Amino acid sequence: MRMNRNFFIRLAFAVHRVADALEDQEQMKLEIKDSANAILTDLLLFSEKDVVSREKKKQLGAQIPRKIDVLLSHLNRAKQKGGVNPANF
């Protein structure tokens, strides 16, 4: 599958849907959504031609994996607390 801006947007929406399924965990929902939004922003900037400088792309390339790790940490916490169908993970 080719990764492009539509793929990134759909992936972020999927993360939002998982977060929305968390019951009585408003702070965790917010952390997950904020994390997904930050990653989406960076991926969109990184994937577009001539939008940011080469140096900025280099910075984004280093930041994105760290932000994904943070998101995965949030999702793992949510999974451990239950309240979401494990198939969503």
C-alpha cells in the first residue's frame, strides 16, 4: 500500500475512533488524539514536496518515530485498562 496524505488522514481518524471508544477515560482520549494529530501534521509536512526545507524534513524524520512510540505507549495503556475491543489494536 502506498502511503500518501489520504492514508495518513485515514490512519489518524482510525486512532480517533479508538480513542472515542474509551469510556470514562477523558484524559487518555485527549492524549491519544493529540498524539495522533501531532504525528499527522509531521507526516503531512514530511511527505509534501517543496513545503518545508530539507533541514526541516531531516528534523521531522527524526521526530516522527519518537512521536509514534509515544502514541503506541498511550494505546498500550488504553489496551491494558480495557474498554476497547482488542480487535481495534
